[in-house]
Amino acid sequence: MRIALGVEYDGCQFFGWQSQADGHTVQDTLQVALNSIASKPVTLIAAGRTDTGVHALEQVVHFDINIERPLSAWVRGVNALLPKNIAVLWAQPVPDEFHARFSAQARSYRYLLINRPVRSAVQHGRAGWFHTPLDVEQMREAAQYLLGEHDFSAFRASECQAKTPIKNLAQLDIQKQGDTIIFDLTANAFLHHMVRNIIGCLVYVGKGKHPPQWMKEVLESRVRSLAAPTFAPDGLYLRRITYDAKWGLPQIAV
């Protein structure tokens, strides 16, 4: 039997999603709790990896198990064994053909950026921060150059293992609420550090270092060194994984 889970986590205290030897990752922590409920080792497959300090509003994972447990065991039972910064939101049986990563049609991320002279204490680790005023309209204009299918090599980390740098960015919305700027991005898939590198470039445009057209030049160059430095992970959230309705997965409003 294959079970899919929706998982929420605060990434501040973890070294990312992917399992590591020291065991201090989201995957390692979740697997320990699942192993206890299953009474045997469980191997998790995730829709995508998140880096150190990156959060998830709804990560999707799956695992195979040959024992019967009520769905409540995979939610309330597992949550009782997890630290407070990880929570299983839902559990759903799925066909063996379902794959958390390869069945995904799109991934959505959100970046929260506090834009004010003084850093935030209460949102430390949960939002990025930039101290000088940013021009949201200029950033919106720059964002338009990235929409659609492109080679995003200029926004790709050197250690990225993706087979191709060509991705289709369907959404890059920017809105401001008080002193917080909210970036929402959706693509069929993202390269390693792609979102944070895009945010860094948008901040360069927003502070007036470059005009909006510079974003097009960076994109077409395909040269990582011409783009801005990778922005902080603090405000980055894996927001949603989109699947075909045929899988019958719950829809969480995030």
C-alpha cells in the first residue's frame, strides 16, 4: 500500500529536508516517527528538497507499507511523536503509480521579505529582511521578463543536480502588505537556489542598482556570476505541490 502525506514544517532548526548522517533533517525526524507507528523502517520520497532554514506550508511525501493502520495513525499518531516544528496535515492512500516527485505538475513557493530600516525580532528566521526602501513597481516590471519557459542557468546554484536548466515559470506575483513584500512563484519545477537567486535580483532592481531590463540581460546571459548573490533562506516557504485531480489528494488552503 502506498500512502501520501501532506507535511508542514518550520525549517529554522533543521539542516534542510534531505536525510543526512547526523539525522538532523526534516526527513530523518519524520521517518523516526513513522517508523515507530509502522513498527518497521519507512522510506520517504518527497516532492522536492528544501534547504537549511527553508520552511514548508505543504510538502508532499509518499511511502510504501504492507501493514494496515487507520489513517488517523499516520496523522495524529505520528504528530504525537514529532517535535512541534513538524506536523502531518493529512494522510491519503494512493495508487502505486502515484509518485510524490514525478507525479507533481507544479511547485509553488512564497517568499516573505520585511522591508523596513530595522530587522524584525518576532519574525526572525521566518522572513527575509532588507533595510532600504524597495520599489515594488520596478520589481514587478523586472519579474515579467522571467515568465514563461526559459533556460534559468543564471539563477542556478553550481551544485544543482537538475538534468536541465529549462523551466517554465508560470507565476511571479509581487504584492506589498504594510512593511512586508510577498513574492509568489509557481513553476513546473525549480532549480537549486533558483527562487532565492531570483529574489536577490529583484531586490537589486527594487533598490535601484539596476533597471528592470537588467533582469532580461541576466536571464539571457545564462551566467550565474552576472546575477545577484543568493538571498537568505529565512523567508522562503514551499507553499504547494500541484497534482492531477485524479489522485484525489486533499486541497489545503495556503
